[in-house]
Amino acid sequence: MKDYEHHIIWLEYFNKNLSKGKGRRVSKSRAVFDPSMDELVEAARLAGYEPKDVNGDAHYPRRAYTRSGYIMVEKKGSKSIALNRIADQLVQIRNRKKQ
């Protein structure tokens, strides 16, 4: 049954290696190379979203041959705003790891 109260956020939305046709949903300046599920969960929490469900073994439909994953967060406005907030936090997490 479809859940209308949550957004599904896939790892592919933030992968800088992918084109928009392969599933990336944010600009390359907001994307990172090969994000992990742990980074995605942490970025979502820092952006103000509490993941309700974490599935690290799912296959993204456009790349069914590659194991990926997604998180489910409660809706607080549009999905594009949520993606941009999470993407900004993901970039900050990566910058902290480099230092």
C-alpha cells in the first residue's frame, strides 16, 4: 500500500558518478562520490529529518543490477527541498572527513 506521509530518499539521488538519467536528483555541486547509507542517515538527521525506515539492501529501479538503499523520512514540504537540505549536509559530512 502506498504511503503518502513519507518521502523515499535513495542513495542514487546524491551520487556524483551518476547522470540525471541514471538517477541523480541533485546538482553535481551538491552531490558526492559514492555516498554510504551511514552518511545518508546522518545527513538526514542533521537536516532535521528522522529516518523512519532504513533499507540498505534495496535495488534502485533504474539500476536494478546494483545493490543500493533508501531511507524513508516524514514529509515536511516538497521532496526537492528535502533532497537539497540532505545534500548540503552530506557535502558537509564529506568535507569534515577530508580534514
